[in-house]
Amino acid sequence: MTEVKKSLKRTLIGKVVSDKRAKTVTVLIERRVKHELYGKIVGKSSKYHAHDEKGEYKMGDVIEITESKPISKTKNWVATRLVEKAVVV
């Protein structure tokens, strides 16, 4: 019987906010957390640089990124798959 092994690498889903750099996309991850003291739900966000070898992801796309070994000074995530294509107006 074969078992499916769960990856130990973290994966996040976010929106591409910049694709200007070569082989790199900047991904904005937004999450909602409860404030420790006041209990109000607040939005927190963080930006990650992800490696995009083929340059296939464009601004506005929703993509999945996976943690990897450091690729450069600021990059230690890899863009793995397209979740939703950007809507062109």
C-alpha cells in the first residue's frame, strides 16, 4: 500500500503585486487575525519575493508559493502554481 507523504514545506496563496524583476515576482499575502488585547479582527499583510523561472505570472494573478532554500538575499520562496488569472479590464 502506498502512502501519500505530506510536504513539510509551507505553502501560501497570495496576489502578485509586482513582476518587474527578472525571474522574480512579489507576492502580497493578506490574513485576518484577532487582536490580542481588544479582540477585534484586523487585517495583516506581508510581501514575499518568489522565484518565477519562466516569468509566467503577471501582476494581479493569484498564485501559490512554496518555501524553499535561499535563492538570493531576499528570495526563499518559489512560485508553484496559478490559482486564479488576473481579470483584464
